[in-house]
Amino acid sequence: MATPLRSCVACRKKETPLGLLRLALVRRGEELIVCPDPNRRISSRGAWVCPKDDCIHKLSNKGVLARAFRQNVKMEPGLMTFFKGFIQREDS
């Protein structure tokens, strides 16, 4: 059986889920919020991002997450801080 591939929402590179970080879309009141899903257990629409500095920072660009989730969304306030521990720098 083939290993499934996912695409990074920032750079569009295809990778196995083990090589990417998962984002989940959750409803909080009337808002749709993008949250980290490190255990991959939130049952909702998901998106994937490479653990690279450039890709993580592209998440804050307007439209990247909206395109991935096919609707307007807000980032959880601590999302960028959460991913700092997972970032692989290009120069290392």
C-alpha cells in the first residue's frame, strides 16, 4: 500500500505526513480558527505545512490559509510561537 502524500500550503511541496506539521480548522463561537494539531487527532478540516522557516512565516501572509481551508479563517494567536520549536532552518 502506498504512503499518502500531503502538500505544504506554503511551498506546495509534496511530503509524507510524518515530514509535515498539521493545522486544523476549529470553530470557536462564530469564528473559524486555525490551530496546531501536533497529535493529528482533531477531527476537522486539516492543512499541512513544512517545518521550515520560510514556510512557517508564509502562514501569516494573507490568503495562504484562506486558500488552504477554502474560506476566511483566523490564526490562533499563539500559532507562530508554537511552531518555532519545530522549525528547521535552511542553513542548518
